[in-house]
Amino acid sequence: MNGDPSPWAAAIVSAWSVVDAQARTAKRAIFAETRRRLKLLREKLRNSGLAFTNITARQLRRASWWRLRLQKQVREAGEAKKRVDTYRAEWAVERDIARVVSGSDPIVVGPWLSEVGYEVLYWVPFVRWVQSQFRIPPSRLVVVTRGGAAAWYSDITTNAVELFDLMSPEAYAAGNAQRSVEDRGTLKQFGVSSMDQRIVADVQGRLGSSRVRVLHPSFLYQLFHQFWLGHRPPSFLDRRTRYRRITAPDVALPPLPPRFVAVKFYTAASLPPTESVRRALQSIVLGLAAQTDVVMLDTGLSLDDHEDYSFGAASRIHSVRESLRPRDNLAVQTAITSRASSFVGTCGALTWLAPMLGIDTTAVFADARFLHGHLQVARRVYQAIDGGRFSPLDISALDQLGLSMRLTN
């Protein structure tokens, strides 16, 4: 042996090299195929995930859309139910009115214990509509109000009972204050109070009737509530009121200047007693007095929650306070206003009345939050009845502009 590998060994090595090469090639092929398959699997999984995500997003968007749609429908259904409920309540009030005025018994109209402004602007026209709608003879109606305000109903009926013939002004003020406490802190007559019941019983006794019907102010407040909230159109008011000019009563009056402006300023939510308001009102009164005589309609009576503003004296400013008594103070103020060249006052009460007397009116306020609906009604009504010109004056603009009011001739 010379040390060289045998032919068999060489053959074995050569064969093993071939097998090893083939195995490596096969291994690489298998690994490549595995990697390819894994890559395809990853791509499939990724594509499946994207497809699932897209489908889920679409489904979620669609589900969200349906949820919002359902919420809207539920909300609209709730609002529709509320509207139907309010309509049913209004229809029930109108049915109650028809029931009350049926028959031939005397009908007590009132008693009116609320604000003068609501009586003038809504209650009297509403009563006029009820009488016309149900063809009620004037002889059946008996108006119950205070301060001689029965004169405002003279075209409806002349039958009236003066509240201050039934009770003292002090008892009236105390009863109204107690009624306000019992009725959600408001003077508005949404229900029939014990004070109402006592007054009706007294009126029935005066009439000597065994039975009376009562057209109570709660009918007005319940029926018009949604209108005052702005949820009813102007046609709602038109169908349930009859507006007309009012004739001034023939009552004794104090001496008056030949020509004058009637002025009545009192505290109210629309004209609060702030220093800026007082300055502005003082400027208005003194400015008017520089041009003409001014008759102040301050009463000095404590019959409600309003107080008269007081102003400095001037030669052409006249007060009729000494001539105003509780029993006829509203009648006297009405007659004086009807003789004025114009009327200026707090927006409310007599500023709603003066245009119905044919008197040009300036309604002054500093906070219109509770007035917007009433101002719109007033403008429409006074134009329709050819009443006095109605001019609202918002004095809050003066402070906003840093201005003071000075009127000169």
C-alpha cells in the first residue's frame, strides 16, 4: 500500500458529496417553498384582517347611523306626543268653556286678580271672543274686577261687581300675596284659589242667585300658555280673541292742563329700579316737562308688587295721586290717559291700554326678556284696530353706548 486512498473510499466520498449537494439543494428548495408559503399565508392573513376591519368599520358606521336615526325618531316621537298632549289640554279647556257658558245661569267673569297688563291685552279680548263665539247675552255676564276696570268691558256687558266693594284694599293685597305663595309664587291665575272661591260666593250672594257659572281667568292662562311660550302662531291668538278700541269711562277728574303728556313709571322686571334706570327715567320726565305739561299717574297705592318711581319736582309736572282712590283709580287713570296728547310709561299695564284709547304711546323698558311676545302682539293688534301709535323704547342701549338721555326742546 503506498498510502493513497483506495478507489472505494474515493468513490464513497464522491458519492457522499453528490448526495450532500442534492440534500442541500433540496433543503434550500424546501426552505424557499416554506418561506414562500409563509409569506403567502401572512399576506392572506393581512388581507383577511384588512377586509374584516373594513367590513367591521362599515358595519359600525351603519350601526351608528341607525342608532342616531333611532334616537332622532324617539326624540321626534316624544316631541310629537308633547304637542298632542298640549293640543288635547287646549281642546279640553275649550270644551270646559263651552260647558261653563251653557244654560241660562248668570256667568261670573273673573274675578280678575292678576296683572293689569294681562287683563287689558288678553283677558278682555278673550272674554269678548267667548261672548261672540257662544252668543252669550250681555245680561248673563257679570264682570268682577277692581279699581273701576269694569269700564274696559263696557261693550261686552255693563253688569259688574267692584272687588273693593267686597273687601278692603288691605285685605285684597294680603289675599293676593297669600294666593301667590300658594300658587307657585305667581300672581297669574292658573288655578282657582280659595280667595277666588270666597269672592265668587260673595258675588253670588249679591246677585241673589241659587247657582252661577264661573268664566275663570284660569281658562285664559291654561289655553294661552303655549302661545306665550312661543309655541303657537299668531293665528292661534286671532282665533280666540276680539280686539276693539276702548271707550273711556265718564268719571270725575281732577283739574288737568289743556294739553299734557300722561306718564306712569313703576318698577317691574322689564324696568328694574337700578341707578341707571332711575337716571334715564328722570331725564325723560324732565325733558318732557321742558316741552309740555306732564301729568304723573302715580297712585301711592300698595295693591300689588310694583312701586311707583318718584321724580324731582318741576313747575310743569303735575301729580293726581290725591285724586286716585282704590275703588276707581284705574277708571280715573283711563279717563286721564284718553285726554292726553300722548302716553309714556313702563312697558306693561297702561301702556297696553293707551293705544286702545287711540293715544300714541311710548313703552319704556330696560329688559325685554319677558316682553318679546307681548310686543309683537301689541304691534299687530293696535294696527288692526287703528289704535294709537305704539313705540317701544329700550333704554338699556344708552348704557351700552355710554350715553345719557337728555331731551331738549
